[in-house]
Amino acid sequence: MARRTAKIDLPVDEIRRYLEPGPIVLVSSAHAGKRNIMTMGWHTVMEFTPSLVGCIIAGGNYSFDLIRKSRECVINLPTTALTDAAVGIGNTSGAEIDKFEHFRLTAEKARRVKAPLIRECHANLECRLADDRLVDRYNFFIFEVVKAHVATAPKHPRTLHYTGDGVFMVSGEIISRRSLFRPQML
Amino acid sequence: MARRTAKIDLPVDEIRRYLEPGPIVLVSSAHAGKRNIMTMGWHTVMEFTPSLVGCIIAGGNYSFDLIRKSRECVINLPTTALTDAAVGIGNTSGAEIDKFEHFRLTAEKARRVKAPLIRECHANLECRLADDRLVDRYNFFIFEVVKAHVATAPKHPRTLHYTGDGVFMVSGEIISRRSLFRPQML
């Protein structure tokens, strides 16, 4: 299951390419000797520069405290190869199991944060908490992506998009309408 | 192009089904005799009850003032049948054209807000501005969905998911992992 494709740096202002189509992601975190992974689907790109991503992390998650206290996380992009791991991660608690071990995922050292990357994911976005003013009211965290790693292939990874009720939509065909865009709108 | 499929009410706490997979949406608005449509891809579900959606509407958009002043909008879900209209709407300005007329879309009266629905879209989510505290800093609006209409067919509409650079991913196959979920996690 471990992906062997080499990863390259992606300019952080281009991470929309992976997050904007709405895939579920795996968020890895660590604090005070504990680590965890959670599955997350409520997120949005917010800005190109700085590269901002907003997301909901409910207070009941074991990851909530790890992220709030460390003020860091990594947003990892799984593909369909990790479907059952992503579902399993979303239906277990880090209070009871070590999810890296349980789901046989490889924790790798990040470059700019202490939270671990998940090697088997197509992309890894190292994040620092940029704004927590909506955390108490909405569980809404605003992160700055400070480093991005992406696999060089495939160009269009098969990602998982949750629709509720246990059902996922998988990314499908790619269509270009580049010729219909004004250059500044691309 | 006009969709004739009847629409039914959807409980507002179930709108994640359409927004969580990350489709581009068409946001319609009206204020002081003006109306407009914009294409938007930076949004996230934030809560089930109340039904909250957060999204970025940049200050340069003609829709920005209409929405900020009226404190309302409708989030409409286009399918691939509206691909070129969605691209066209995103590459023109409401300051210069009436987008309903130009793109031959039908403005229908909403039930709970004054902004018009777009009839040809698969789903229409009537929204009221719930929190504007992050608008000045991030152009981030938090809306409450107060009424939702969805077409009865198809069950899984073919939606458009933007990846930047003029390229869209189209929703693909559907897979269920319902049996692997704990009931409260569905």
C-alpha cells in the first residue's frame, strides 16, 4: 500500500489544485508525545498568499486538543487506495488506538512543523494555525500552509468526496475550459 | 437547457450531501433593483443545525455589495449541463451585463429570501448572512441555509469541481462504505 512515487515541492499558493475540488483529507497532528490522524471533509481554501485553508475540527475529536495546543497539523490527501483506512480513521478514536500503527500508515518527519506527514498520501500540506478566533464559536480553524509536498504521478489522483450516509463520490473525468477563461481568472 | 425535473424540499441539515464533495456553485443575489450571479468554489459546510455554510466572496466581485447589503443570497448547484454558463459567469462582471439574460438562466422567486433562485440548477439553497465578522479580514461570509430545494433526479448529479488553470474535475463513480461506519458517524 505504501506509495513509492517521489514527491516534489509545490508552491503553497497552488494547493487549491488539490483541496478546491472537495476531497476528504486526513489530518495528522502531534503534541506532548501523542499523535493522531482524523478524517476531515469540511474545509475550504481561503487565500492564495498567504496560503490559507479554513476547516472545521469538532471539539469532540481527540485531534482537537493536539492541534489547538501544538498550533500545527498536516493536511494529507488520500486517494481511493486508502478508502478503507480513511473510513476506519473516521470511525475510531485516537484516545483508544494509535492510528498510524492500526492502519499501517507511515509517519514521516515534516520540514516546517512537528506534526508527522502520512507517507502513503498523494499530497502533504504542512500547516500552522493562523487564526483561532472562530474556534470557540464554530470549531473553525484557519491554517496557513507553510510547505507542500505532492507526488509527481498520477497527475489527477483519484480522490474521495463524502456525501454523507457512508457514500463517497470518486473524482471522475477531467475537462478543460481554459480557452474560455480570462487570464487573470485562471 | 431548462431543467424540468420537479424539485422537493430538502431538510436544511442534509445540504452537506451536495456541498461537501466540493462542487463549484452559482451564487445569485439581488439588492436595490440590481441582481447578479457569480461562480464560487471556495466554500465549506460548517454545521448541521443551524445549517451553516462558510464561503469566500472577494471584494472585487459585483456580487459582494449586493450580498453584504441585502444579507442574503442563494447558492445554486449547477451540473455539467451548465459548464459553459458557469465558466462564462465566472469570467464576466455583473457591472456590465445581466447574467440571467446573457446566459439564458431563469430567475425564480425564492421562498424565504428576496434573492432569486436559478431554475436550471439541480439544487437551490436559500441563505441568510449569519456572521460577517470575518468579512473585512478574509472576505469570509458565514451563511445560514434557511430553505433548500433539490431536483428529484438524478440521484447523483454530475457536478463540476474546479482545480484551477481552467480545468474541472467532474464527479465520478459512487461507492458506499456504509457498513464500515458507526451509526453516529454517518
